[in-house]
Amino acid sequence: MLVPGNWPDLLSFMAYLLLLFSTVGPVAILSRGKIRIELTEQAFRAIWTKRFILSKETDVELSWYSIIDYVYQEDRGLDSFKLTLTEGRQFEFYRYTYYPWNDDFEDFVKEFPEYLRVVELAGHQAIPEGKTEFESRSFRWVLVGMTILALGILINLVVNPDPATRWASLGVIFSGILFDWMKTTRRK
């Protein structure tokens, strides 16, 4: 154990918090960059306004003809927007939801499908919305397996008078599974 056992509980808790925030905080701050998205009738452009530390990423310009589909995926802590490109390539960017900045990510997500209509009217092919990871067949199989395991834990908790799993832990497990089931069945 990292904290000596004879420390008072409050001091031990504060030491754990210090360890947690001294590792998570800098990573969350240093792993951020900012891009400006420009949509024209010819291309999708991502221009770096703040690069990651020690990075040499270049600005990205993608022709509408090279985009097959797009996917916006909400998740716990990290929303993503992904463009599937020809030749199996992808362009993806993320937004932290735990530490939100003042940005227009949500506005972009709402306006992007509307802008695609303008692109279609300009003579480009239609770009459909793709499926999220939650809507994939493989994720559903994993989710069914997780549900069966959680039900097994529930049965063990009811049958076994002194189980290793507590009701609170089971509540957390089932709430996570319920969240994932809602994501697989919800379509915008």
C-alpha cells in the first residue's frame, strides 16, 4: 500500500486524492489541442489553433469526394466525431466532457448534417451518417455477455449469504450495462 497503515483516515484519503490529481490533471491538460473547422463547398478543413505539446501535426484538408460517411458518438467522458475516408483511412477528433471548454463542438455536430445538404446541392455525392461503436454487432455480443455475467453475479449475491460482491458494486455494474443498452438502441 502506498500510504502507511497508521495514518489517520482523512490524511490517507487526502494522500490518495493528491496521487490521483497529480497524475490525471497534467495528462488531461497536456493532451489537449484546439482545431478550427472550416467547411467549404470543396473541402473539410481542420486547422490547428493550439497544437499538442511537442507535436508536429499539420493542418488537414479533405475533399468531400474522399469522405465515405461520418459518425458522431457520445460516450462517458469523451465525445468523438469521425470521418471515414477512402482507402480505409479515418479522421477523428474528440472532446472531453469531464473538463469542458467553451467551444462550439455541439453546434458543429448539429450543423454538420445540414451543411452536407449544401455540399450535395453543389454536386458532390451524399455523405451518410455511419453507425457508432455502440450500434455494431460485435459490441452487442459483448454487451449480451456482460449482461449474462452480471446476472450471474446477482444470482450469486442472492444465493450466497457472504458474497464477495456487495449490492452497491452490483448497482454500479448494472447502471453501466443499462447505459450501454440505451446507447445501442437509441438512434438520433
